Amino acid sequence: MPKYSMVIEYIGTNYAGSQIQPNQTTVQSEIEKALCTLIGESGLPQSKPAKLPRLIKTIFSGRTDAGVHALGQVVHFESEKPIVASKFLNSMNGLLPDDISVKSVSEVDEHFHAQLSARYRVYQYRIANRSQRSVWDGHSLLVREPLDLERMNKGLSYLIGEHDFTSFKSAKTENPAKDCIVYKAHCTKSGDFIIIEIAANRFLYNMVRTIVGTLLLIEHNKLEPEFMKEVLEAKDRTKAGPTISPDGLCLMEVGYSDFFEQQKNPH
């Protein structure tokens, strides 16, 4: 059966995360509902007049928490019906809610797996750093106290490489994973906005939000940037900062080739 990959984007504010959960509205439930309407088949013999839609199951590249957004989430699914990209995109985006859209769709190799084939993910956290809020801030965290970009980048530099990220992992998760390879951890400033970007082979539950919370803890308390290294090496969640709001967090990209090679040849 042909396999297809979609790149989707969504504003996560109204959803209980990306993955299907009982009695909750999620991004995956909306995507699968639209796919079922568009290309679902009953699987019943042709002699049967009644046809019920066949559920189209999707696999996401990874889970995003409630309230987290995405510009480059990757999803794969199989379809018995051939897909024409232009018609598919128009139809899917007509069926989906306004806060979810499909950017592209393509047929992929039978061995492709949105989650298991991924080599890296890139997240951004957006901070509005000014004394007053603005109606144009969009999905960002307002921090009124001035932040020092140089100090923040120094703190982030300690995260680069392969480490045990237990200190930045939610205590609520049962997933035993703790090791990640961080390829990039850097922040930049554009006007009043600070954008923190982290690229890694994978991310633990609440990892980015806790890293940002620790950066803000360092700034608010005028701690040395080396405090980030101490927290990392402690392997103790109680040593890190708070898990801050999901609203400034966005999954920007999922990559299926080597991260550094991709940076050399972005196109």
C-alpha cells in the first residue's frame, strides 16, 4: 500500500497535545478525522451497498505537549487511494480547523517512518522581552526584566553534545530515556524578541520548556551562566528551573539526514 508523508503546522493552544488521547481533542484526532473523510474506505466487499469510512492511522514524528505549536511536524500514513498533491492539499485544508493546516504531501519509500527515520528535531522558544505586553506579541512569553543575550548563550553552550538530560526531564513521564545529543543551542534577538533555538536528535518530555525556565532562573537571580552546567551534571530535576508556559514553544523542523550535512546544504 502506498505510503505518504505530510508536513503540517498548527497552533496548539486549543489542543491537548499532538497525540490522540481518550476524550480529548488533539491534532492527531483532527488530522485522522479529515483523512478518514477524504480517503477513508470501508474495506467491505463491493457487493455490500453500505460503506463505512476506514480509519486512516497516522504516525507523527514526535509528540508535542498541550499548547505547543508546530511549523514543521511530519506525519506519515498509508492510503489505498492514489493521492494527487494539489487536490489533496486543497481538500485537507478545507476539512481541517483553521488552526491546523497541511503544508505539503509526498509519496515516500515503504521503509520511511516519520518518527523512527528522523535524525533530528529543531525547536524554537519565543520570548517578548519588554516592559509591557503588545497585542502583536502572538505566541510568545512576555518577560519584562531585560535579558542578557551573551549570558544566555553562554549558559546554552553547556548543553551542546551528548548528555544525560535527567535534570530537564519531567518527573511525570514514565519514559526511561534520558540521553540526548544536542547539536545546536543558541539564542538571537530581533527587535524586542529573543528566539531560543535548540536542535537535537530527540527531546525528553518538557525538556525545552525546562531549559528555558532554567535560563530565566539564571537571569532573574543573576546567577553565573555556569549554573546551567551544574544543573546538567546534577541529573536531578529539582535543581533545574520551572517548566514554563508552552505558548512560546514551536516545533520548527524534523530532519531525515545528518544535521550538520543539512546545515551545509540546506536546499
